[in-house]
Amino acid sequence: MMELLQVKNKGKIVLCNTGNFYIAIGKDAVLLNELLGLKLGCLKPEMCKVSYLTQNITNL
């Protein structure tokens, strides 16, 4: 699902709200890690994610 949104919204970062967290995956996760220093978790190459608490989103 998120991959499809990334294709449809090229040039934009796609975040998914999962309740208490916003999650980004793939290239968006890597970019947020590089720009904001969010902790990046990779299960394998090309399968990375970052998450950020919903209550802290205004602190970015």
C-alpha cells in the first residue's frame, strides 16, 4: 500500500499513521534518517523503516 502511494506521490515523503506512530518505509525512511536523524531499522537491504511518535510530530 505505502509503495503504491510512493509511486503516485513522487517527490514527496509518504508517512502512514498507525495510531501512536507515523511510519515511513524504503527510500522515504532513509531520507528521514539522513535529514532528521530518525532511527533507521533495516530488516534487509531495501526493507528499511523509521517511526516517530504521533504526539511528537510537531517537534520535527
